[in-house]
Amino acid sequence: MRLQLAIDTQTLSEAEALVSRVRDLVDVVEVGTPLVIREGVGAVRRLRAVFPDLTLVADLKIVDGGHFEATLGFEAGARIVTVLAAAADETIRDAVRAGHERGGEVMVDLMGVSDLARRAAEVDRLGVRWVCLHTPVDVQRGDAERRAVEGLRRVKDVLRSAGTAVAGGITAATAPALAALRPDLVVVGSAIARAADPRAAATELRRALGEERP
């Protein structure tokens, strides 16, 4: 189980400073959609230049033009690019093809999907490397934690080859229930990125996941 840091609302300079502080405590760094919208894929290129050994995710949320847009992310230095599960199967296949051509991987984001198990099984057969159960920021309220646990369980039950990721509003308090289901990637954003002490927050998250580092 690996910890992925999502950097969303920060500026590029803030993102660099944040990664410098926690790079030894996280396994993957995500250039989040808001940062991509603000800076373009140049944000991926910049972080790749400054941190050449990082595993980078470009959260492009591709919904069309799968091969072209995925290629933009891979060529900028991303190891993983995201495609929405709502995209056509052809779009997902084309993104996967771009990954094969450039040594990258595709993560499908289930955000907004009503039948999680059905769509997860479908995209699993398309050759994607990751399937992400994602609670959108606008609905992180009420019983979101319970729904995330139930959704992750349903997704894990149907996947045969893709790894599982879980994202959306995860904190040290909510992480243990998700960690009990052993997702491959746990994606944490503001709980680390907006913490007064990001290193302490990342350490606490790792402890909550049972993945504490010396």
C-alpha cells in the first residue's frame, strides 16, 4: 500500500516547496487537476526536472482524445495519467496505447459513476493499470466515508488485473477503515498539502495506514 500526495490548489512554487518537505514520506506525487488547469502540463515537466526520481501522476481526467492527451502527460514526465471512467472505451484504449508506446500507465477515475462494480470490471478488461474509487470534493459530506468503504470493497471484488486506488477527503481519522481493505494506492491531498506541518501530517497518515517509515 503506497501513499500518493495530490497537489491541487497550490501554485507551482508552493508545490515544489511542499514536495521538498515530504518527498521521503510519500511514494507518488500527483499534479492535481486544478494545478494542471492553472499551469498546464508544464507543471508536470517542472516537477520532473526538479525531482527526477519521483513517480508522478498527471491528473488530466481525460474524457476524449485519449491518445493525444495521454501522450501530452507522458511526454511531460508523468508515469501515470488519469482518464475518466465516463469516457468511451475507445478513449480509454487509446490512452492505454499511448502508455504502452511511452512506458506509462493509465488510471481510470470512477468519479460520477453510478454502477461502480460494472464499470470497474469493464475498464479492467481494457488494460488499464489502475482503477480509482474517488469521492469528489463537492460531495465529501454526510456518510461519504461509509460510501467510500463500501465502494472500494465493490471495486476490489471485481478487479482481476488493475490495481486499486482510493481518493477524496482522506484524513488520518478516516484512513484506517480504507486501509483495512488494502488498496494499492491511498491518495491524500489537503490533509497533507494544507496542513500547518505537512511532514507531521504525512507521518501521521503513514501511521494510520500501518505504513510508518523509520
